[in-house]
Amino acid sequence: MSTKEKVHTIVDRLTEEQLNALLVILGSVDNSDNDDNDVDAVMGILHDAANPDLIPLEEGAWGRAVAERYGNA
């Protein structure tokens, strides 16, 4: 699956509220002619919105979610 296909899949799964929030974030990106600047701007916005306190919780999160949903195998 290409990166574009992955992005389309993710966007298709967003709720209306999540999609509106994404549009607000992306709408704040300057629409210049340089695509590299747009990518850097989006990455900067996402970095600013990140919560560093939650990063350590990401390790093992998938495994915990699977165990919670399906029980320990």
C-alpha cells in the first residue's frame, strides 16, 4: 500500500469531529508554492500539538490494547 493510500485510509476512518480538527490544523499551514515548506509546517504543527508526557506510554500500547480486548493468549 502506498503512502497516499495509507493517508486516504486514515482520513476515511476519521469521525466528522476528527476530520474538522485535522482541517483546522492543515488550514493553518501557509499555502506557498514550495511543497517542502508545507510538509515542514505540518510536521511543526503536529510536533507543537504533541504531549511529551504520553510518549513513554506508547511503548507496548498496542500489546496492552490487544490483551485488553482479547485477553491474554
